[in-house]
Amino acid sequence: MEQERIAICYQCNSQGKEIPLISTFAFRGSEVYCPECKNAFGIFNTKVIDSTPELQKQLKKSTKANKEYLDARSSLACQRIKIKGEWVETSTLGKEWRDNKIAIVKKYEPEL
Ligand SMILES: [Zn+2]
């Protein structure tokens, strides 16, 4: 069986921590998010290591814990999103919708 690989945070790894990165499904340059140091990175700024069941478990847990952020992040990056089963163009949702999503993202990415 092929060894599964997992992307971890460079920044946190330099301090001896192995933090699996969450996929944001966002635009280029911030495809992944570190729940520890709260930075979004491009996929090329990550360190890829052999995965372990512990790291997979950690990733699953942090993805769940950061759901609000991931929803906001990805809907800002999308042209269309699904609201109550209907596809809606995000450009028609207005400034308030956008500002609200940006406020959520800023909570998780304080440096933004
Ligand atoms: Zn980090």
C-alpha cells in the first residue's frame, strides 16, 4: 500500500509542531489554512510529510472546528453558491453579504 501524504504548516513545523493544513478551496495563494498560527498559504508553501492516523484525526477535527471560516472563505471565492438548494450568483448578494463573510474570515485570519 502506498504511504499517504499530508500537508503541514511550515511555520509551525519550525517550532517543532506538526499541524495538518485545512483545504480552503479558495483562490491561488491561499489554498490551505493553518488552524494553529491562523495563516492561509499557497499549496507550494507547505511541507508534505508521511501521514499518520493521528494527523488524519487532527485534520478531521480542525476542519470541523473551522467550518464557519471555511464556508465564508470559499463562498467569497466562488461565483455561485448554493443557498437552500438553489444556485445563486454571489455578485447579486450585495455588499452586506460580502462584508459579513469578510468579517468572519478576518476573525480567523487576523492579519488579513
Ligand atoms: Zn501554522
